[in-house]
Amino acid sequence: MIYGILLNIPEKHATKYEDLIRRIIGEGIARGDILSFTEARYKGDVAFVMLARSRRAAEKVYQQLKEHPIHVKVIEIEGKGD
């Protein structure tokens, strides 16, 4: 099972929190909690999508992120193998 972490920084907070969020993501990658991530911008908002190796890893990153005025959600990604 893989877990996703969805994150949106509203335009009014983007400049203040963008670098902090990147640091948290970098620390998660260094620990091995985050397998990959991508980011996108739309009308000033900044969004990140991350894949985490386990529910525990996703929750650890979530706990760090939820302390800030951003929108964050953890989802479970289920799939079937061939």
C-alpha cells in the first residue's frame, strides 16, 4: 500500500511557507519517508503531491505540516498487481 500526501498553500501564504514546506519534504526524503513528490502552481497557490512509503511515514510528515496555515490531507492509494 502506498500513501499520498496532498498539500495546498493558498496564495496569501505561499511566499511565507513555500521554503519551509520544501525543507520538511527534503527531511522526509532524507529519512526515506517520502518516495517522491511533485509541485504545481495555479493562480498563486502552490500544491505538492507526495508519495509516502507507509501510513506511519505519511502521518509523521502530516504532523509536521498541519502546524502551518496550509491545507493538507493523507490518502491511501490502493491498487492491484497483475
